Amino acid sequence: MTAKILVVDDEPDLEDLIRQKFRRQIKEGGIAFGFARDGVEALSVLERQPDFDMVVSDINMPRMDGLSLLAKLQTGEASYSTVIVSAYGDMANIRTAMNRGAFDFLTKPIDFADFETTMLKTIAHVAALRQARARQAAAERAHASLSRYFSPNLALSLAADDYALKPGGERREIATLFTDIAGFTPLVESLDPERLAELLGGYFEAMTEIVFEHEGTVAKIIGDAIHVLFGAPADQPDASTRAVHCALALDRRAESYRTEWRAKGVALGATRIGVHAGPAIVGNFGGGRLFDYTAYGDTINAAARLEAVNKDLGTRICVSAAAAGRTAGFSWRPVGDLMLRGRSQSMRAFEPLDEAEGASPHTLAYCRAFAKLEAGDATALSAFAALVGERPDDPLAQYHLKRMLNGTARTRIETA
């Protein structure tokens, strides 16, 4: 990287002497010099070319002297590291310059060995400052990024409770949801890093804003997946209702986001969501210097598996009966009795619907067909065939029809 130095001096031969002395460094691109005859010209040069690393300025110059220039350089938006040049006996002005923020000083006549040493020291100082500023900027960006995913209600709780960060947890009733993007791994391999960062940045910003609107806590973001808690850290008697409302809002936003990216030529997969409710161990877990506010237990595992089973069912949201039974004001259609991996008993699951879809003739016909399937009625097959004929884009009706055509006429569903 080329170090840029502005030399401000009205001595006519100085420019030629400097160019001659540092001709090798200039030729190799290590140093570039700019020149001005007084403070007024120096400010004009810096306005046009603000990327100088340092300023070397004489004190005694016409129109604007070096001390006045130094004062302006220290108060401007860009603060330049400045080396002041003055006569050997002019220590009063040198002291004034140092008090006003000059980094160093040189005496006349200039000793070019001293000039080079001072120049290199100042450039190193400027580089160190820039690195420190870059680290600070990176830390601020990281903090801003994390703040987008750190639930405001969790932040308030931790700030108000002296014991909130104490390691350990407590058992409490919660509702929880998991999200995941279908086909995300092959999508990552097809996108360049900048495009992927843009896609994920917009996605997470939109999703977490919706979570926070429903007063949920983002427990984790892993890859493209989000884990959300309701009922922790603060009590929420309506945790399940919040979770389902949130799931529907996430689904709507994720679908509109997919449409936006399809218009850009990127085939973003659907967001699949699983919702469950029950007891969990919630708290601040970890050790040493690493702690993580999260939740553990069968409730968490089941929610994650409900999210995953959407892939086979063709649905985008799958809600357990335990969560659905703690809500009010929703329309549902039954999915089936899922045998989730690691569980000995089946779990009835439902697909939540918006108000219009819940009252539609198609939904009512689906519920009648499912009731026939549950009762072992042989006409269930023709009922589901009629549903698929009426609406071929209904993946759940297609799923049940395919199972019956393969000889499985029951509501119990074995999952992977």
C-alpha cells in the first residue's frame, strides 16, 4: 500500500530535493508525495484528495502559517497526523505545535535521514490507528448484527435481573418453533458469497423482526435455521397462540421473500416451520467464558422434528396437538398422527390456516375426507381423489391419496 504524504513549505527547492532523495521509494510505489506552498493551498489539496496519510508542514509560510494549518487539520472531519518543521532555535513554536496535537517535529535545515525516520514512524502510527479504527468498526458492525437477533424482551429481562446470567436453568411450560429453508445447501453452493450474504441478511432481518413483533425470543440461528421460544424468559400465558400467529406471519413473509428472489433469478426454497408446546429446561447454559441462553428437552426435539416432517408431507407449517390445543381463534386441518423419530407414541399434528382458507369449501371437504380416513371408511380414497382433482396443488391431499393408493389407509404416519 502506498503511503501518501503532503509536504507544505514555501521553500522553492524542497520539492526537487525530496523527489530526488526518495526517488527509489516513489518509483517502487511505496511512497507518494504531494506539495503545497502554504496552508491555504494545503487545505485546497486535502479537500480534493483527502486520502493523504500524513502532513509535513513548515511553520513560517505566507497567507496561512503552519500553526494555523495544524489547528484546522485537528478540528476538521479528517484528522491528519502532522509533523511540524521549524528552525532549530524556534522551540516556543514547536512546543505550541506539540500542544496543539502535532505528532512530531523536524528542525531546519532538514536532515533527510531524520526526515525519513520521522516519516516512517508517523506512517506506522497512522497504520496502527487505522487498524484500531477498523477493529472498532468491525466490533460495532458485529454488535449491530447480533442486536438484530437478540430478542428485546430477553435483553430487558437480563438487564433487570441480577441473577439472569447465573449458570443453570429452570423447568417451565413454553411454546417453541423451528424454521428451516428447503434446499438451502445446494443453493449455497450455487451462489457467490456476496449474493448469499445479501439473501441471508434480508431473510434473517425480516424473520427476526416478525419474531420480535410477537415477543418471541430468538434462541439460536444456525445456518439458515431459526429456533424461537415463547414463554421464556418472561411468562407468557398465551405462548402457544403467539407461536402460531408468529408461524403464520413468518410463512407469509417467507413466501413473499421467495417471490422477490425468484424475480432476481434465485430459486429460494420454502421456509418450513414446526411448532410444539410443553415443558422444557430453559436457562443460561455453558461453562468458562461461553454461555448460551437456550432450552432443552423433548419439547424442543419434537418441534425440530415437526419442522423436518413438512418435507414429506408437502406442508410448510406443522403444529402439534399440544400447541394447537392451547390456542384460540385459528382454523386447522388435521395432518395425521405422526410417529416422530425417538418417540414411542404418535403425535397428532395440524396445519394452521388463515381465516379465508379455513372457511373455504375445499378445507371443509378435506376435513370430511380425513374423518372418513380416520374412521376406516372405504370412500376416503374417492374423497381424497376428488380433492386432488379439484385442487392439484394441494400437497397434503396428494400425500394422503398417494398413501391410500399404496395400500395405507390410516391416519398414522411413520416419519423418517
